[in-house]
Amino acid sequence: MRIRTILRTNAGVWLTLPLTLLAVAYIANFTRSADPYPVAVTAAGLAALGFVVPICAALGAWEGGRLRRGGTWDLPTVRSRYVIAGWALGPVVAAGCVSVVAAVLTSTLASGVAVPDWRPVLVAFLVVLAHSAAGFALGILVPTALAVSGSLLASFVWMVFLRGLDPMWLRYLNGGAIELCCDISTDLAPSAVSGPLVVAIGLLAAAGLTLATTRAGLQRRALALAPLLVALVIGSMLVSELSAYPAVPRDERQLLCSDRDQIRVCVWPEHEPRLAEVAGLAAKAWAGWRAAGVSAPTHFTEGQDGVPPDVLRFSFAMRSSPSVIVSGFAYAMLPPWPACADFGPYLGFEAFEYVHAWYAAHGGLPEDDLRSMYQASSGPDRPPVIELVDQVLAQPLDVQRRWLAANVAALESCEMEPQLSLSAPNS
Amino acid sequence: MTLWAATRRVLVTIGVSAVVVVLVVLLGAITASIPALASARGLALPLALIAPLALSTMVGYSLTTGDPAVESTAVRPIAALDTASVVLAALAVSAALGMLDAAGYAEYGAEAGRNAIGFVGLLLIGRAAVGPNAGTAVPVIIVVLLAFFGADAAGEPRWWAWALVDSAERSSWVVSLVLVAVGGSLELTRPVAQRVFHLVRRLRWPPGR
């Protein structure tokens, strides 16, 4: 077919611009990622897949329906039927891919990332292709009025409703849930890429076999669905280990480190512009805690490597204020959440804010920021955080350390009462 | 009448209506979280709200099954039968779901019932606007766009997203009823509209083009 004819008649060509504008408008209004992390901001652009893919499926069905209504598909042809389908589907797939690229670029450029991560984009392209081909096959098989609406509805349900089903890993079969990836300390899980890729290839193969068996009997046509079923089984096996987010820990070798005043601070490459500032804050916090007689690790890291208390794990965003970063250091000094708290009462939890405020105050958090952070924090059976922490900070350091040790011990166990006064444990 | 019922797949339509009701009762509470504009929380979209799209798709298809050339010479009021049958199907599904909701068997029955009426109205308007084949997709396209663009910053449906709001919102029922009234009128006057359309085409210059 002549290119000019395709441009004049194909629904995909006509709808490329509106679909692209919709995708851009949708993604442009999303809350920006605070960090220029390519995989995360690229994945965020895939949120538009939920409507781009169904519309491509419907456009594919429309193009298939045109060949069916015109009787062209049933005529003897010189060219392969796949070539004919390719000419009809090309603009539709192109419309979907252009929309995906526009959505992804909207997301990445707004976060300062020039080159998107290729993995989410590859999945999106293949999902667009597979759904368009499936829609086309449906358009060849059933009347257009059913095919267009049916493929749009089925594709929409598949892309959107898997996220509401249990088990949770079902959401990864359609490729759309990649948009949930990732925070800066994680990377896209390989199975979150391979799973939807396998399913999309299975759908594509099923659509191809359906086109090859349009004149065959019902049994052979039903067999055309076999690749999809096999792909669903393999895809399910691939993604069944994934939890709520399609992420794995990021390669620690990417961390960039600074050694200053005996303190080693490691951050992810996206945070490099603030490494010197963070290293200064870390040195100041470490010195404050040492001056208070508290032991603190000399290794501050955004990675997961190492075991506290040998390392202090923290995280921040590019737009985090220095106070937020210091507050993060203080949180990292708190003992880990005890396993017993998941199954029963956790009496020590009350001490959480008081101990954090004490670490933050000694770690260099400005007094005004500490007060604004805990201004409204109090409870019916406990004193206001600021009031008690002010009293503690006014005491000699050995008294402060005893108070701290009592509350840290309460935080580490579930049965121990916290000491929410300077004199004796709360009852 | 029998031939009309067979041509229009009335029995299949009744079957699809029953399936929609069962779907809303059994699986209607399954909820998708759709990423909403400028919102940390996604829009919660229960399956029940879109289940009536199966009905609008089926009746949309059933209205394309006749032979327009033959039906243009029919002595029976085909347009009236068509309009009455699809509107009746929507009202019947809506009534059944409303009763099941009131009885506590369908969590989103009233909303689904309202949407059944509105979707059929959109279908009929879509048929008049973009033709019988593309018209069937109009309610689905509207729902997809409402789902992705109809939520506010808190992830709640905006006032104009009539198919997503709670059934207690009277305005959403008004929209549904207006849609079906307008769509029904367009479908009912289809033969007249077609004649006017052909007349206008014949009057276009150059004549006989």
C-alpha cells in the first residue's frame, strides 16, 4: 500500500497526535520524582500505559474490522497476510509507541534526566504491539462493533484491574506495574521485565496464529490461544517472587563515597552534587554524638551494605533540606523495629519520638527546626516531646546517657516501659 | 417481530444482562487503583462500575445486525423496537442491580445500575455521531478517560465524572437519564435523520456527486 494512502486512511495516523497529547497531559500533572534517577522517572512515565494500550487495541480492532468488512482478508492475496496486517497495524503501533515515548520523556526531562532507561520502554513497546495485534485479530474474527469495543474493554480490564487482585504478583503480568519502580536505593527487578515481556510475546504469537487460522475450524482456532496460555504460565513463574514493588537492591558498587574527618559518607550517583554538603553534616552529627558520649558509626551510607551499628544507613532526596538530612541521621541511630512488635503490644514505641529528638538535637539539628518538628507532638499519657527533651538536654551528660540507654532498651524490646520522665519509668 | 428478535440477538442480550448482574454481585467489589493526576493515592475504580459496558457493547452490536436496506422498507417500526429494547434492557439491569444493592447483595449495585442507563445512552449518541461500528466503543472510551482524568488531587472522583461518583449524587442520575433520553431520541428518529441526511447530500454541489 502506498504510504500516502496509509497516512490518509489509517486510524492510527489520525489519532497519534490526540493520543500523544493525552499521554503527555496525564504524565505532566504527576508529582515529580525528587531524584533524577533514570529507571524511576522512566518507569513513572509508564503510568499512561493504562489508557494508551487499550486505545491501541481498539485501533487495531478497527483496522482489522476494515479488512473484514471490505472482504479483503478473505480474498486470495499475493502478499503474506502478515505483511498486510503489518501495513494496517504499523501506524497504530507507531501511535502507541510515540505516545509512550512522549510520556516517558515528559517524566524524565521534568526530572532532569535526558536519557530514559531502556528496560521499561522496551516492555511498553512490546505490550503496545501485542495488544494492537490482538485487537487486529479480534477485528478480523468478529464484527467490528463487537471487536472495537470488546478489545478496548478487555485491554483496559487487563491493564488496570490486575493491580486489584491477589496474589500481588499478578499485577506484573501486564507490564503496567513497572511504573511502581523504584526508589533510589533499588533497581528494576529483572523478573518484572522478563515476566510481562514473555506474556506480551505469547499474546503476539496467539494473535499471529489466530490470523493464520481464520479459515480453519473452531478447534484449530482455539489452539491458537495455546502460546498465550503457555506464556501466562511462564510469566507467572517468573514474577511470582515479586512483592508489592518490582524492585531489587541496587548495585552497591555505584555508590560514590567521601572520606572526611574520619567519616566515610557514601551516596548514590544522583546525589553526588550534594555529597560534600552531606559529608559535612555527617561529620558534624558524628562529632555531636561523640561529644555526648554516644558511640556512632563512622560509615554513613545510602546503600544496604553492612550491618548497623557498624554502618549508619540513611537516605535523602535532592531537594531535602539540611535539617531533613540530619533528622534522617537521627532516625538511623534508632534501634531496628523489633520482630515481637509485629505480633503483640510494643510498650517501648512511645519512646520513639523522644529518642529521635535527642539524637537530632545532639546531631546538629537547629533548635527552631526541632521545635517545629515536634511542636504538636504529645499524647494523653505522655509529656510533650519538646518539653521532656529540653529537660533532658539541660541535665549533665551522664544523666542524659542513662535516660537514653533506658529508652533505647525499651525500643529494642516489647515488654519494657519507656522512661518518659527524668526520674523513673512511666507506669 | 420474531424475526426482528432473532436478528437483534434478543436472547443473547438477555443473557449478557444476566451476566452483568451476576458479575456485579460476585466480583463487583474488585477495585483497581488508577494512578490519579497530582495525587499520591490512586482513584479507586470498582469493577462493578465498568461491568455495564458489556451490556452497552452487546446492545451496540445487536443494533448493527440488521440489513439497513431491507429495514428501510419494513412496515414494522424497527427504530421504535430497537430503541425500546435497548432502553428496556438498561432499565431492567438497573432495576435488578438497584434491588440487589438495597437488599445488601451488591455493594456497588446502584452505581452499576446508573451506569448501565448512562452507557446505553452514550452508545446511542455515539451511533448517531460516529456511526454504528465506532459508536459501540464510545461508552468505553468515555469511561477510560473518566477513570484516568476524572480524579482530583485526593484521588476522589471529580463532580463531572458522573460514572465514578457515589450513587447518592443525584446529578449523576440526571446525567445518565439525560444521556439515555437524548440517545433514545436520536435512535428513534434515525430513519428521519437518515432521510434528511441523504436529502442534504443530494442538495450538495455539484449535484449528483
